[in-house]
Amino acid sequence: MKHIIRLTLIVVTIFLANSFAYAGLPLNNLEGVGGVAFNPLAYPAEGDPLYSIGDTEVISKPRFGTWYTNLGDPKIDWGSFGAATTLFKRLEISEGYQDISWVAHGTFHKNNIGAKLLIFPENSFNTNFFPEISVGTVYKTTSDKVLRDLGLPTRGSGEDWYAVATKTITQLPLPVVLSSGILSSQELSTGVLGFDNRRKETAFENIDVVLPHNFAVGYEFKEGENYGKLSNANYWDVHVAWLANKNLTLVLAYTETGRYNPSNTKIGLGSGPVLSAQYAF
């Protein structure tokens, strides 16, 4: 956990005073995927071109994101580091690592490998209203030993599949980014507490408003999966982002993952503040 916090501080220190163009969405979310905090966006996470053949971009420069979440009630320190790049402006490849230290319950180490394919670019078919549409998957693994020690009846690996549509509306007084999608998952607490044998479909949504002076504010919602005896609480967060320069974005958020109650079959891990630093080459 400490090395993730140190890395975040190093990123902020080195890049805070860089150039005067500005970064933005998508961020590398908690699992490394191009999105916001919990949810993916349809936009691929890509930086400037890294390698091109003629006018065709083959691979983009990567994006990196670090997150720190403090969930006070169950005493969870949650650190994440993710990276993503995009091939041919269509296929995003991502990886995310999460270190979740839960007092008296052990430390979970969760890995996430993702792929997202852009199906329809924004404003396709000569329109100005058509959203960007993508589909994707994330393969996740978590700490088998900690699951066994806690006596959880869950597996140590599982896959997410999702479809998401995202649109930036520029005709309003301020630009607004709207996003909505469907997630098919086996996860319990995003997979930190393992994966069910069954698969459930849920919805997720995002809204962000771009403010003057290179700030943005937003709200995010993720519906919890219900597996019968075990189920997830709904997740939401509110966030403010500062687009410091063309490479760096800093985020402050508050998240709610459901009330923590060890005897409840609906799993919630409490609420708390979130910090993030994002860098796009």
C-alpha cells in the first residue's frame, strides 16, 4: 500500500507544472480500464501516438493511473495502479493491480487484465448525436488463501463482460459527458472477495460536467449483483477532477459501497474518501 501512495506523490510532484494544454477522460479506473472510478467508458484510453505506419496509428502512448481509497468503518486501505494503451485507435489493452489491506482480515492482492473494443465511434453515420459504443472484458483474480481463511464460498477468479455507450454533449452551456452500460459479472465486491459460480447482469451510469478553469465534477453509479444468499450493495461516488495540464489529472472523490455489516448477506465495504493521480503520455 505504501509504495502505491508514494508513487502517486511522485507523479504529482514531477508533472504538476507541465504544459498548458489539458488532459481528461477516460481515466484509468480502479481496475486499469479506461473509465472513471468503478465503471468503464466507451472511449479507449489512449495517449499521443507512439508508433504509426503512414497515417495509421498502430499503438498509442500509455496512460497510467493510481488510486487510494480509505473505507473507514471496516478499516480498509485500498490502493490501485493501472495502465492502458490502445491499438489502431480501436482496441484498448489494460492491466490493473489492487492491494486491499483489511484490518484483522488480511491483505487481498487483486489483478485485472482487460480488453475493450470500440465498435462505433462517436457521431457515426454522419450524426451529431450518436454515442461512442464499445464492448469489453476484464479477467480478474484475487487472493485464494485469504478467501479460504475467511471461509467465503467464492472462487478466486472470474470474468466481467460489458457493453457501454458514452456521449459528450457540447451543445449545452457546459460540456456534459453521459455514459451508461450493462455489466455481466460473477464478482463479489468487484472481485476482491471472490467470484460466484453464477453470472448476473447489472447496470451502471456516469455523468460528468466540464467546468471553467479546467475542472470537472461528476457522479457514478454501479448496481450491485444479487446471487441469492450473497449479493453486492450498490456503489456510487461523487468526484471532482482538476485537469492540471495536457498529461496530468488529479481526482478527489467520496465513495459509498454500502453499509458494512458482517452478518448481512448484502456485502458492503463502507464509505470514505478517494484520491487519484492520472498521467497520459
